[in-house]
Amino acid sequence: PGCAASLAAADLQPLLPPADYDRLLHNELNCLIQSHPDDFVKCPKCSYVVERDSATHLSFTMEKLRRASGGKLLLEGLEYTEEAFRHREQHRFRCRSCATEFCAACAAVPYHSAKTCEMFRKFQEGAWHCRFCNEPVDEPPGSSKKRKSGQCVCAAPECQQRSEMACPKTLRCGHLCGGAHGEKKCLPCLHEDCKRHLSSSLKQGGSDYCAICYVEALSSAPCVQLTCGHVFHYHCIEKKLANRWPGPRITFGFLNCPSCGQEMNLANNPGLAKLMKELLKIREDIQRRAKLRLDYEGRSQDPALLDKNNRFYNKPIAYAEHILCYYPCFKCKAPYFGGLRSCANMVA
């Protein structure tokens, strides 16, 4: 008051109560943000403040993506316009405090990938959207209930094919079932904002990526829920089973849930259950052959089977599958014994 000199906040700390000092710092931070709106960003969820970083590498990144994608700006499976890509680099943020991904320009949560704020606003307000690819489609005939349930499907061949595979039933909440056609019991609602989804036993939501392909969200295709609770795309599980074991040696790890390792139970879906039954029959044949070979080789009393601390204790079939190699005949496809696994590893 005497000389009208400005005091720094740190000079006032010994003079103010902690609550008043914290309030002073908070006000100073807000003034700083308001006076330099282009330099700071505040998280819309927890109000955490971060400083913007100039996108000096933008041109190099765009050129690199174009070279890798045949001239297109492809990122995370989405094609960007140059304007949308520049917007992403300038306004897409992930909060360091709460991990929320948001748009610094319009505060949208999560960030509207492959769209500017204006494109996203028009997308939300005016258009009907395909239930699988989320692209705008012409307004279909019918009541507004179709908008809520998401019955619109675009003309893209892939989306039309997925529409044929999808369960046509509508859940009690009003949303379409996200499961596959022909299932005995419908999949719980995948919409995260739905009360029935929140009260269900689902471990994932429609925006979560499929843990098999890691390319598309669960809502982009008909899904299957295993008895362990995990959800995957129907076509991803079908492809996984059709491809069978990944190498020349017959193994059966592909029959387990990719997330928790439990054996997949597909009894709720007749098509996948039939495919699974054929594979389990092959596994039973391999297990029978392996047990006989284990006895023939005199390995039924190996230390691994007698040691209580070993994972193969009193599990001769699992042990036989582990140490013996079986391969499919390239002519008749029948399995044959190909030696010990340790021998195969030495050759490799």
C-alpha cells in the first residue's frame, strides 16, 4: 500500500492462510488462461491445465502418413482430410490427470476423430448414421424410434453383410441387440449411456476395441459374449476358429478366450458352436494319440507328473500335449506324430 509495488504470490504465502493462498493461485491461473487462451488448455472433466505445444512437426507427419498409406491420411483406421488432420494435431488432448481425451476447441469428450468441430456439429445435428461405420445416411422411412435403436445401415457392402449377420431383435431399452443372428440369448446392451448396460454384467462397451482385431470398436459389427463375460466381434471369432492353429504344429491355444485364457464356450451361437464342436473333436483325437504315445515312449512316470509343485502334476494328457508334436498330413489332413517338442526346438 505504501509504494504500490506488485507483490508476487510467493511473497504472500507466509501472510495468508493455506485456503486463501490456494484460492489466490487458482485465480491467478484462471487470469493467465483467459489472457493467453491460445497457450493453455483446461480439461473439461477435471479442470487440469496443460500448456499447448506448437505443431512444428505437422508437415513432416502428414507427408510420412501419405507415403505409408498410398497418398491418403490414414490414422487409426480412419481417413482424414488435411483440415481435419491439422485440427487433430492442434486441438486433440489427453488429460495427464484423469486420462480423458477431449477437443480443446469445443470441449467434446471423447475427441471427434477425423472431423473438425464444425464437421462434428453437423454430423451430430442433422444426419442419420449407419449403425456399423457411423457414416451419415439418408433418413429412412419410419418413426423416430429408428434413430434411438440405430436401425440405419449404409450401402457399403461390408455394412450390408454385417447387417445380415446381426441379430434383428430390439432390446427392452429400445436399442438394437449388438449380438449375432440366431443366438439363443441376446447380448446385453452395448451403449455405455444406457441404464441396462450399466446394470449388466458386461465388462466392455460399444466404444471399446475388439481384443482380437484391435482395429474396430465392438459396435462396428455383430458381437458374441463368451461365458467368461468378454465380448468380441462375431467375424473375428469365426476367423480365429477357421484359421485354427497359427503354425505347422497342431496346438489348441486358439480355442481359449484372448482376454482371460479360459476355453471359449460358444453354446449360445449355433453357427460358432458347430465350428467349435469340430475343433474339439480334433483335440480329443490328438489327446488320445498323445496319451498312447506317452505310454509307448515310457514317459508316463516323468518327474513333471510326480512333482506336486509342477503344473503338470497328475495331468498326463496336458503333459503329453506339451512335449509331443503332431502335424496335419498335407494330403489327407489327418494328424501324425512328428517327434518330441524339444527335438523340434533344437532343429529350429
